[in-house]
Amino acid sequence: MVTGFALLGAGLAAGLAAIGTGVGNGLIISKMLESMARQPELTGQLRTNMFIGVGLVEAVPIIAIVIAFMLYAK
């Protein structure tokens, strides 16, 4: 039987992860563009590092959704 608090926790986990991911991706991309403007010769290396960082940040909401499903299933 699913309690109200489990559903509330699942919703909070998914919502906060989505908000955090949006902020994190925004910061990563803005700092990468700022760095490219300052040192255009490092564009390739900065872009590679940005994709790695964005990939790591995007893993957080996926984990949060899995946790939310686990809370919902109990």
C-alpha cells in the first residue's frame, strides 16, 4: 500500500532533481561559452569537457526518477 508521504517524497525527488539539472546545465554551458570567448584556441577541449560534465549532471535526474519509482512501488 502506498502512503501519501511516499508519493510526496517521490514527487519531491523528481521535481528537485529536474530543477537542479536545469540550473547545473545552465551553469556548465554558460561557463563554457565564457571560456571559449576568452580562449578560442581551446574550443575543442572545452567542448569535450562540457559534454562530459553535462552527461554527469544528466545522470542525477535519472537516478532520482528510479528512486521515485522505487518509493512509489512500495
